Amino acid sequence: MKKIFLFLLLAMLAHPLWAQKKLIQKLLSNEKDTTRKASFMPIPVLGYAQETGFEFGLGALYSFYMDRKDTTNRSSNFSGTASYSTKKTYNIALKGDAWTPGNTYHFIGELRFKKTPFNFYGIGNNTQKSDEDKLVQQQIKILLDAEKTFVKNAYTGLSLGFENYTFTDKITGGIYSSSPVLYDRAGGSVMYLGLSQSYDTRNSNNYPTKGFFGRITYQYAPDVFGGSNFTGSQIKVNVRNFWSLAPKVVLGVQGLYHTVQGTQTPFYLLPQLGNDEMMRGYYTGRYRGENLLAAQAELRYRFMNRFGIVAFAGGGKVFANGNFSLDDLKPNYGVGGRYFFDTAKGLSVRLDYGIGEKKANEKRQSGMYISLAEAF
């Protein structure tokens, strides 16, 4: 009887260890899955900042093919993040990028609810750290895009967007309350109706090794809400190209232009320099203006199916209408690592460290980012 009990105990202990070993082997396997199965990757959200306290939550990405038999069908990707902090801030975001069989239709969606502190520095390309003003922002954002192909590789679409903002100034008397060029300080709402046109020859929408992607969108915000709410338009141009330099080396370049035009444009709708995709290393919102121009290049070395490293560099700026020059173009550069949790689709978890400019009497600007999927 004791032998049977001992055998059962050892079996109970060995089973989770064996299952854990198989999971580790699967996560580190260099083999490429060709079954085109769906994949799911969760990432914990943990952090601490004086403004938010301890932040905790979960992010995840789910990817699948609508037509597993068609090897040309692009993968559909859905991601989500939900986090909460000890100082009652929250961030809930859902994003979707879906391709129907035959890649005939392409749908893009985003839903975001956020209450979070952020630092405001004023308007323009040369704001000062000493003007930092602490605000709390509440945001609701909804974006829906639908595109259809009528000519090979070309997609024409319609878009609908809604954004609502509310702001609280935590420290009165700063640049936020005193600046004479800020419109709609308390926040407001805007609804966009738009058109888009894209051309896409990439061999993958997740980890392209060759091909071109270009997209231009025009959106108009009519006078729906009245009062001081924004009425005007915005244009976004996004171009990318990829070259395979060697079996494991890819060079990608991207250019971005974003402009918002209207009378008395609210500061919260102005294009902002810096995020986890473009101009990595700059605090989002440190520089904002009516126009944004930026470009970057990234060299990617995928030395194993599961792992890769990158080096990137770029430049960009924001500027007011009629005030464009390249004199004060801001640089950025950095390195990063990649773990490919779905080797067939080229889906990765990325860790990037970006470095920006060093202004007089300030620390050099920099930032670290943990994100799902490539920057572009």
C-alpha cells in the first residue's frame, strides 16, 4: 500500500513538471509552425509612477486566419489591455485588424477608455522641461475603418471616429492655465467622417521582409456638438518599405505626416511627437503642433525563429502652419529585442529602448517600451 501511495505521489509531482517542461520547450522551439493555427499571447502589466501609484493589469494578443487553407490570407489580429492603479487611474484599450478571405475586405477598429495623469509642456517643437504641468486626462476614443480592394493590392475605405476628452489641472498657475494659445482647456468632443486609400504589396502584415505599404486618410469633423467643439479636418500619410538584405536581415523604413486644420484647434487634437512606434525615446505630448513630420529606419536581425534584435534611428518634429524648416529636426535612435511567440505569423513581443535629444539644462530624453507586434 505504501508503494502505491508513493507511486501516486511521484506521479502527481511529475505531471505538472512534465507539462511545464513541454510548455518551455514549445515557447523556445526554433521550429516553424505551418499549421496556421490561432495563437494567443498574454503579457502582464506592472508598473509604478508617483502620479499613478502601483499599476497592474493584463495585455493580450489573439491572432488567427479567416481562411486557413489560403496561404495568401493575411492574419487577423485582436489585442487588448486593461490596467488599474492604486490611485484610481485606469486604461482599457481594444484594437482589431481583420482580413476577410481573399483579403477582399480589411477592417480596423479601436476602442479606448482611459483616465490617467500626464505632463503638459505647452505647444510647439521647443517646449521646456521647466514648464511641466501635471494634468489628469479622461478619454473615450472610438475608431472604425472599413476598406475594400477594387484593384490588386489597392484598398479604398470609409472611416468613422469619435473622441471625448476631459481634463483636470492638478497644479493651478502653470502653463496649462496661463498659456494664451490653448483652446478648449476643459476638454470636448469631436466626430470624424473620412476616406482612406492604401496600397500594400508587403509579403506579411506582421513581419514583412519585402514590399511597400502606403496609406493616406482624410477625415472631416463637422459641427455636430456645437459650442467650442472642434470643426475642421485632418490628413494622415503613412508610407513604409521593406528590403531583405540577407536571409535573416531586413531593413525597413517609414515616413509619417499628420496635420490637423481648423479654427482654434484644441490642444488635445494636435499631433504629438513620440510613442512606442514612431520617435521612440520622446515622451508622448512633450512636443505637439498643427503638423507632424517624422521618419525612421530599422534594421532587423532575426537570428532564430524565436528571437531577434533591432537597431533603429530617425528624426521628426512638429511645426505650426507656414513655419516648416529642417533646422530643429529632433533625432532618435535605439536598440531592441524580439521574442516571436508565433513564428509562422511573425508575431512578437518587443522590448525597445529609445534615446532622444539632450536639451540644455535637461536630462537626455529616453524611454523604454514593452509592446506586442512590430513598431511598423
